[in-house]
Amino acid sequence: MEFLPVAVDKSHLITIGERLYSESIELIRELVNNAYDADATEVRVAVSDDAIVVEDNGAGMDLEGLRQYFVIGSPEKLQHPRSPRFGRDRIGQFGIGKFATLSACRRFEVATQKEAFAARVIFDKEEWTHPGSEWRLPLEVLPPDPGRGDGTTVRLRDLTRRFEVAEVERCLVEGVPLKAPNFTVSLNGRRVRPKSLAGHRVPFLEGTPFGPIHGEVVILPASAAGGEAPGIEVKVKQVTVRRELFGAEQWGKAVARLRGEAHADFLPVTTDRSGFVVDSQEYQAFAQAMQRVMTEVRQVLGRLTGQRERRAASRALNDALERIARALLKNPDYSPFGAVPAGEEGGGAGGATVTPGRRQGAGRTVQAGAAETAKKAPRKRPRVKRLTPDAVVRRLKMGHWGISCCLDHFGEDGPECFSEGTVVYINRDHPLYRRETKKADTHVMHVARLLAQEIALMKDPRNPRQAFERQSRLLRDAFIEG
């Protein structure tokens, strides 16, 4: 029986390394993560036009460690998945990143020291790609430097592309375990810090047959939703592999407010650590768990959106009522309750005040103005029995009398506004209302227009033409300053 040898041209290793990384900047991430695996507490990265230096104070390497370092596809980190000093979950797996560095430079140097051993290895791209069957790298044994201590320094010289400092920082923030204890990274003398997000946090912890998933989703304020792309950073061993939306891309504009992290150390990653083996059982279990998380996030987002809209509606209604009160003071005969007393005690500007309406939970009813209604007309069956929890109720008091205004949801097909006795209802679902809420000033004017309309009709419901003229006058006086 004959045997055929398997031969690999050494120049192909560089080509393979280049293709395993979609961006050469990811190589810096790999070098820093190697320092993390070596139990470094401090890593200093320096980026200039012609060189990149990554220096750490980790365990360093002796001669055997250097030999192991240059073994292609070494199983060392798989056999020893935790670092000896801090017990860190080691990040690197495949051991081919060092060859990929030559996609960004012409010369790769490794200088290391461990106790009494110190050495430097030079990986020159031009020399490496010369024809020949021997794979040898020049090793220079150096005298140990007591001031240096243990650690490793990697230098990429004669860069073939330019690295922007901001781009390198983004890569480090997303791809390096900056939140790990006893580990700091600096870039050109300035510490690189993990991202800090302000917003409503939704923490989660989900179990799977392969291990736990934990993290949090942050719902940003609508005003801070711009900037970087939305999504949940999926992290394996504290390193972002990919940002995902888990179906939230179907939520419309609200998806722009989503950020967060999901940690799942059991997920199998691709060789370049830019994605997952999505047809694996581990990833399928992860995806199902994240669907449960996103269901909860959507419910929280809906509540937050309702609260924000309610605050905006409350501000608009307060402003509109104050303006209508001023207009009624200028036109006292337009009041459906007679002239407004001027300067009544506790009455604010000329005796007209805006006060919160009576609120009694989700099943509340608006009772404002019931006494006035009883005097003017026989009691009728109310059109509105119950209000939603999002209802905004305010009362405009004019002397001994007043009206109440309620902004609530009555459906897109419901009326724009209507009145029952001295209660004015405004429909927040009406298409015109929704359109006018996009800007604060148009929101106020729209609510004031509806209030003026209903107040004018209360004065003389049998004469719509006169009511229209009164509405126009009230709006004019409401929005003319001074």
C-alpha cells in the first residue's frame, strides 16, 4: 500500500488568514484578547501611521510557549480553557490570527519575557513567502529586562493600510472584555472604557440545555435613538460576535431605541468570530430563548411609549387650557356659565385656573360639571362610561363654574371630539390628532382649537354659525401674546 503526503504551501497560510477576517482591524482585537487569555491586567495599544504596538503585562512565554504560539491550530486553549492566574474563560481558539496580521503589515514581531527567559521572533512576509519547504522563523534570545517584568509585546511594522484611532477604539469597545475585573486597555495613552447607555433597562436570565443566557436590553429615550445601529450585541466570553434584532426589525421606528447585550458562552462561533453556526442546536435554543426576551421587551416598550405620549398630551392640554382661559377673560360673554369673576381668591389669572381632573384608575368616569349639567338639562345616559388608564383629565375652573377636558382613546373611526354636559372629550386616536402631535406647538394649537369649538357650542348649541365665529375669536385671543 502506498501513501500520499499532504502538503500545504506556507504562503497559503497568509491567504487563509486574510480570508478568515472580514476586516484587518479585527486583528488588533485578537492581539488584545490574546493578552487577556495570558492573564494580563493591563494592555497598552499604540497606533501610528506606520506601526501598531500591543504591549501587555501578562504571563509571557518561555521557549516552549513560543513554540506552542506558532503551532497552527494549536489545541492548547481548548485543552486548557481557563487561564491559570485569574481563571478567565479563554477567548482565542484557532491560532491562525498571527498569520492574518500580515494582511495589514509586512513585518510582525513578537517580543516576550517570562522570568529569566526573554526572546524576540521576527515574522517577515517577504522572507516567509520565498519558495522552500522549510518553515522557520528567526528567534533571537535576549537578556532579560528586570524593569520590564513578564509580558509580551507585538509590533506590526510597515503597515499596508491606515488605521484610524476612532475605528480602532470602536473595535476594542465591541470586541474586548473591557468589563472584566483586573483588566484595562489603553489606546494611545487613554483608557478605553465600555459603552454606557442611559435608558430603561430590561434585565433577563434564560436557561437552555446548553447553558444560561443573561444580559439586558436598554430602551433608549426617543431623543437618543440616533447614532449607531440598533440591536442586541451577542457576546461569547464577553466579546461581541454579532449584533442582532431578533425580529424587532418589524417593529417600525421603535426598533431604533433598542440596545443591549446578550451573553451566551456556549454558542459555537465561526472561525473569524464574526458569526455563529446558526444550524447548530445551541444556536437554535438561544434563538428561542431570545424570542421570549423580546416579547417582554416589546411589552415594556409599549408601556414606555404610552407614558411618553401621555406626558406630551398632558403638557399640550395644560398649555391649551391656560390659553383658552386667557381668551375667555378677554371675552367674558363667550363663557357658557356667564361672566368670569375677575381676581377671585385662588383663581389665578383673573379667576381662571387649570386643575387636575378626578382620577379613579382604569374604570374611572369623569364627574366634573355634574351639578351644572343637572341644573341646565335632564340627566341623559352618558356616552362615555369608562376611560382607559392613559386618559389625561384636566379641569378649567372659571369662578364657581368650570369645564373638564379629557384626552383619551376612542378609536380611529371615533369622533374628533364631543361634549357631555361640561366635559369635553378629545380623541387621541383620531388621524388629525395623531398628525398634529408630531410637533409641540401644533399639538397645543390643535387641542385649543377643539376646546374653543366645544366651548363655543356650549354657549349656544342651536346657532353653529355664531359658535364658529366665537371659536375663531377665542383662538385668536388665545395665541396672540400680550
